[in-house]
Amino acid sequence: MDINKPSGMTDLFERFRKNVEKYTRMGLNPLSLATGCAVKVDLIDTVYPALDRIRTKLLENNVEISPREDTDIFVSREEETVKRLIDGGDFDADRAVSLVQVSQQTASSPEKFAEFLLRVYTSVRTRRRLVVGKGHSIVTTNPRGEVAVLDLIRLDGGELKSYTLANNDTIQIVDPLDDPGSQVQVDVAVSNALNDLFTKGAFQDLKMIPVADAPDPELRKTLSSNFESFSRRYNVGLVNEVQPDTGTLIIGATVIGRTDHELPTFYNEVEEGMEVLVTRPVGELTPINVHLWVMTVPELLDALESRGISLRRVEEVKDRALKLMAIPNYATARVIYDHLPEFGRPFDKESHIAMTTDVTGPGIFVVKEFAEKARVDVELHEIPVIDRDICEFATENFIIPNSTAGTNGATVIFASRRVVDEVAQELEREGLEPRVIGKVLRKGNGTVYVERELLKLIHRENILKHFKVVEN
């Protein structure tokens, strides 16, 4: 790398070096951790095969795993009692939201991961049938950092005319160039957890149960204060519960909310001619990773600049991505809510959204997952990313395997053209950048057709093989 770079670059690299040293003293290696939701255990290669292995055994132990959904969903009850258990215990629970943190060795093996999950889910002693409605799995570089955080809900009393939704999302590092005690780390983590509720139009009676672990007591205290700050700023109720104590860095929350409208899970109503809209560009994790790796491998800067991309541009896009990730998507939630039937009322394709999901760890692959749910074939003609040049550079240089991945990301909406037009106009008034990215071709088996040009954003074979490439 040419040492005669613009003034200020030396200071930037020095600040980065000092921050790496700070993480290292805490027993963390930020260079070995991908950012944001990318620290998830791989869904395709590990989580789904593991669940298939143990599903029958769990049923024999009165434990049921819900079908894949963004969040746990059930009809609200008059009394909903929440209790957290760490690595199991006694509580008469009906529903469970789980966070598991496993070592890299466990995360890389469906067999070992299955054994871990079986032990975790059968560790709850309850006299009721336990439904695990949502599970979240992350990886730690510390082999002694494995832990299971189980947030359990007991349902008593009569049913209400609303749905309760519960979700957990947890990260380790949002931005390795930032301090681990920065407010933005907690803001992104909680906003990301809330996003699965918001994607379903649920934003009433919100509360969060923080998940906070750290290598030292002072950082744990700082994280706790940051959760309190988020609670005050966004009017989200704060529930204090027992925390894991692994000495690893974990930041996240279990969040619970309600809605008195039906949910956009009308999979059987998705039909030919409906359009696919994304509420804003995707791929927020990419500029963060590119910036990180340019700091780590300065030689990449020359390759970056040869593409006409300056480091300043990467920094600006990264800052924009972090801002998007740190702000709860209330506006999207309200727009979705306004295009859903009231509780108990039927779906109308000319007025209501049929199906939604958010674009996070798996990136645009979520369209494939939900096309299979709805049993429709879909054509994608565009994947708008936060910066096309930076995302293509990241993929070509193997910096990030999926440049469409995000955290607290955009929402994908399936609806009729009339509803999509209305939703797009309302989102634009909220300052978002909605885009129609595809359409439903027919009832089918979940095939997703993409143009070859779009695959410049992904080089993970286990994702690419699920798309049908068509030539321009």
C-alpha cells in the first residue's frame, strides 16, 4: 500500500490497531468474528439438518418445534408469565424462545449441534406440552462459552382478541471498529430483535428481556445502562432477568409484543401476479466488513481504489448502514399493520398484505424460503443493495460470502399490485426507499428465478444452488 495516502488515514489505522488490542485484552478476536447476524449458526448446513434429526425424539419428550417463522406467534392470553432459565430447570411453560451459543466445533457439525439442542430442549421440566416457537443460534470462538438461554412463557386465563409475538436475536459485535460498550451495539441488537415483530405489523405493548454477557463486570454494567437508555428512548418495557455468565461478549434481547390485527402469514393466498417489494436496499453488513478488512489487510485498499471506490466512500456507506441498523423500524411496522385485516377478519387481496419476512442473516435467500412456504414460483429481476460497487467488490474478493445479508434489515412484502403501490407510497413518505424487485409467476414448488447478473452479490454455493439462473 502506498504510504502517501490522504492525511488522516494513518490516524484511522492507528485507531483500528488500538481497538483490536482492546478486544484482545478482553479475550476476544474481532478479526475472527463476522459482524452482526453473520455470527449465526448456518441455517442451511447445520440448523435445519439438526432439527430434522431430533424432531421425533423431542416429540417423545413432549417438546414440539414450531415450523420456521420469523417469530413465535400465539393467541394472547389474559395471563402470560415469563421466566428465564439458563441451561434448563423447572417451570411449567407452554412456549419457549431460545438463544443458544455454541462453539465453532459444535456449530460446524449437524450431529453435534443436534445433540446440544436435544439436551437443551429436554432440560426444561414442565408438566405442559412445550412449544419452542423461536430459536436463535450463534457461534463463539471460546469453546467454554456454550450456553442456552431459555425465555419461557406460561399461558393462563382466557384468550384475547390479539396475537402475542415473541422473538430473540443476539449479536456479539456490530462494528469491530467501535467500542463494545458503545450505545450503538445495544441499539442495533434490540432493533434487530424487534424487527421480526415489526415485519408482522406487531408493535403494541412492547417489552424486552435483555441478554448481556461480557468478559468483565464494568462492561456488563455499561451494557445494562445502554439497555435502559434504549427502553426510555423508544418506550419499550424493560424486564430484568438472570443473565448468562460465560465471560464472552453477547448482546441482544428477547422481545415480546402484541397486535390486534391478523398477521401477514396468508401463505395460501399468495398467487400469480402478486408483486414482491423490499422496503429499502439490503446488504447493511457488507460495508462494515469491507471497512474492517481494508483496515486488517491494507493491500486491499489498492484493489478497492482500482475499482474507483475510495475509503471515504466506504466509510460513508458504512455509517449510513449503521444508522439504519440502529433505528427500530417502527414506520415499516405501522404501514404493514395498516394493510392487514382486524383480528378474526378475512383476508382481501385488494386491501391486505399476504406475506412478509425480513432480510437479515440469510440475505435475499429468505425469498426462496417464503416462496416454498407459499408454494409459488417467483421471478426476481433486481436486488437493490446499499452500494452496488462495494457489494460486488466484497463478493469478488471473498470478504463476505453473501453481500445481501443484513441486520435489522429491510422487509420483503408479497401483495397485489394495488396494495404494493399503496405501501410503496406510504413508505416513501416515511423517508424509505421501497422497490419492487420481482413478481409471483405461478403456483409451484418455490422455485426462484434470478438473472446471472444478480449472482455477483453471492458466492456461497449452498445458497446459489437454490436459485434458478436465467440468462438476460
